[in-house]
Amino acid sequence: MCLRMLTAAPRTRAQLADALRRKKVPDEVAERVLGRFADVGLIDDEAFAQAWVQSRHRGRGLGKRALAAELRRRGVDAETVSEAVEALAPEEEERTARALIDRKLAATRGLDTAKRTRRLVGLLARKGYPPGLAYRVVREALEQEGVSDVPEGEWDVE
């Protein structure tokens, strides 16, 4: 069962343990199987977390907060989550945030500046970016577009 699950997609130890529990596999048997899988390298939560962070950051543009939440939901321990998320360079996170805003900027033209700012900052917030970074990236993008009345606000924090 575990091999079949791992063939479909990489899984964390916790995900496999949950699947075995649902199938009513005795805990001691499940622990032996999972231990053996870890010994031979079929289960590696650290590698899973690092690959997950890179894949979801590049593919979906998720920020550190959203990536950490997804890894925790998959049963990765807090220390491993922290290490994987911190491996994402701040410059890379900012570059990705800018790319997301650049793609959405045109869709907000014609809207009032405050509404544009809220929508764009909200987009980044939903993707897990910190408020200060989100507001700064949006403000800079709007200013590059020639908008001069970008509202100052509670977002202007780092």
C-alpha cells in the first residue's frame, strides 16, 4: 500500500502513517514498515519539504507562510518546516511576489487606486506573503506605472 502511494506522488511519513492507520494496520507493523522505508530512503521528510517549497513557490507563487502551513498539514515536523522555508531566499520571495503583481496589474487598471492596492495586497496576503513585503511590492509596481496617489496605510510595515 505504501509503495503504491509513493509511486503516485511523494509522501511524508505522517501521510503514510495515517493511511496505514485508516486501513487498520497495527501500529507496531506500521512503524516497522515506515522505519524500513526511511532506512532505504523511500521516505525522507527533509527532502520532501525542500522539494515542496521549491515546487510550490515556483509553480504557484506561494510565500513562506503559506508553504509552512501546507507542510504542517502534511505532517512535517516544525523544525523541518522551518529549515525548508528558511532555505527560500528573501530575494527570491520578493522576485516571485513582483512577478505575481506584474501579471495581475493590468487586470486592475481602471479601478480606484485604493481598491487596486487592496486587491493586489490581498492577492499576496492569500499567497502567504508578509504584509510589509506585499504592500511595498504593490506600491512600487503602481508607482512604476505612474500612479502617484498610492494610499499609505496599516500595510506599510516590515
